[in-house]
Amino acid sequence: MYKIGLVGLKTSIEQILAAAEEYKHELEFISLPYVRTEEVENIVKEHDSHVHAWLFSGPLPYEIAGKTLQTDKIMVHVPATESGFYKSFLEMIYEQGKIIEHLSIDTMSSNNISEEALSQLNIKTQKIYTKVFETDVDTGELVHFHLDLWNSGKTEGAFSCFPSVCEALRELGIPAYRMSMSKMEVRQTLRILSEKVKASYFKDTQIGVEIIEVEYFNKVAEVMKTPYHLQYLELRLKEMLIQLGEKINGSFSEKGNGRYMIFSSRGAIEREIITLEETIEKLAFEADTTVAVGIGFGETAYSAEINAFRAIQHSKEMKKREIVIIQDDGKIIESPGKKKELQYDTRTHDKPLIEKLKNGNISVKTYKKISALVQRMGWSDFTTKDLATHLEMTERNVRRIVADMCEVDLARCVGEEANATRGRPSKIYQLL
């Protein structure tokens, strides 16, 4: 059963748990209430290792947690939509017996819904004063915002996202209403959470295959003084790989001539990428040669193994022999877990793009890799030298590819850059 960290105000948590009764057989909710938003950071840090996913009662704790954790775990929140505004609006009309035309509202900068909500009503309001707050909001500042407008006679009521602000304003005699989530929003969020958890589970339990090859093993064997020295080396290499297999609960097998294979689950392999990198470094040092690694994921052992063979071939084509993963959907991941990690597809269903690539004699893989690199580096423009440096290709080859891309309107030349040394200036390109 998946453990879900449920973070929010106590009243919000109670509302979510009441709606989550139908998911009790598949999701276990761990209630983690806070009183002040400053507590969210410590709550998620303390409990992140104990939960599989996070559910937040609103966008504010969600934003704070996202900045704090930077995790790849599932994180969802109950969105603040127009229904929360309408709910407060109706409560205000019922209690006051009239439509208040001058209002003050506080809302998150990323979720300013008051204008959007009012635009859908055929009710004219003369003035709405909005206070936009960030994740480091000071509720005392919000109270003063509403209070100052009230005291100056500019407003007749207030809407707030915080119950503490509403309570403080009501004590001062100001009609204040909290914009809270509706049952419909809670149910929809729980449905999304359940679907994401199920998708994550099936993805996590996919079959994964690691192929690890100690390269030039014949040459390594030739420099051994005696057959015993080679056997001792093989034992040391196997010991390291068996320890790796144990770490990922995998099945280890030796294929001969320096090639080894480990079968495990996708989730276990992805969680122990750092351990794999450390093992590769030890193998390369022990055998004094390069080590190539290919990882394949798939629904069956056969498809995972095929992807692993494709991945190791890709790794052996790279100068620095980085880890390469090929997923069941054909996506390639180079150097997973590192800053220079690069992900790109080898497939596309875009017919106009396919036609252009065909006319330019450019492979989908090459185009997608260049596009992914430009996006990852944040380049608005680039030179062929920039691409050649990061793609481990000759500049001559890159110039040919980019020229072909320009021919079929996938890229364009936008300028020139003078070289520090003598020679023709480098052309500057942009992707289209």
C-alpha cells in the first residue's frame, strides 16, 4: 500500500480524509498538519523518506515543498479554482443579505483567480482590491492590508485564503470569508493522485536489465602474468558486480569475455544509479580499462534485454562511455542523474517533421538529440562548435547536419561570430 504524506491545515486535512474514504484500500494517508506555513519546510524534510507521494491541501504548501525537496516523487495539490471564490461569494450574500460591491482579496501570485471568477459573473462589482502574496507570506501583513482598506471606507468585506486572517478580521468586525476548496476539487485531486500512483507502480515494477562490459578484455588478459592473475581479477570484478546485484535485488549472470548482466526491476535500478556509477569506477580502476554500461527497460524480459543491448552499443559509441538508458517507449537517457543528463526520443508521430527529416536525410534520433541539448543548455542560438563539443562529434559532421536542417527549414542561420584566431567567422544558428 502506498503511503501518502498529507500536508495542510487541520480543517483541510479533515475535509480531504472524509473524501478519501473510498481509497483506503489502496492509499494510506499520513496526516501532517501545520499551523503556520513556515512549518511546511521542516515537515516535508522530516517525512520525505517515509512516504511514497505527497498530497497538499493547496498551492501554497505545494510551492514551498517543491522548493524544499526538489524530489521526483509524486506531488499533487488541491487547486484553488473559481469554485472557492463562488463559495465565499454566496456565503457573503447569504449572511449580509446583499451583494457587497467593494471587496479586498488576498491570493497567490501564481493563482490570481478573482478577476477570472468575476469575469464569468453577470454581476457588476465596483471595486476589487487584490493583495498578491508569495510563498514567504506574512499573514500579519495581509490582515493590515484588509484592515487599512476597511478603515479608509474603501471596502465592505474581505476574502482570504487563510482562516487565521479571517478570524482576526472578524474579531475587528469586518465581514471576512475564507476561500476554501470544494468537495468536487478534493475528489478530482484524489482521483488524479490515485491514477498517478498506479502509473508509478506499474512503471516501477517494469523489468530492467543492466549490461556491463569491461572493454578490451582480451588485451587485459594478455598483460596478465599468469592465468591465475586473470582468474583473481575476474573474481574481484565478479565480487563487485554481485554486491551491486544484491543492492538492487537483481539476478546476476556472467556472459564471458568481460560482459555481465543483471536483471532487476526498473524502480530498483533507477534508485541505485549512484551505486552503479561507483561500481563502474571501481571496475575501470581494477581492470585498467574502460567500462560501458547499457540499461534497458521493458514490459517483458525480452524487450528489456533488447533495449539494454541497444543502450550499451550507444554507450560504446561515446568517448567517455557514459551510462545509457533506453526506456520501453524508445526514449534515450544519457548520463542519468548527472548535471549533463540528456533525454531525447527516437520516435515521432509528427508527419510534417518526419517528411522534413526524410528530405534532409536526418535521423529522428539525431534531430531529437540536438533539440534536447539546445533546450537543456537554454541556448537561444548556437554555433556548430557548441554542438560538436557537447555531442562528441566532429565539427565537420555537425556542420553537415545543421546545413541539412537549414535546407528543410528545421534551423536557420541568424548571424556570424568572429573567431579569436584567424579564419572565417562561425555562423550562428537557431532551431525553428
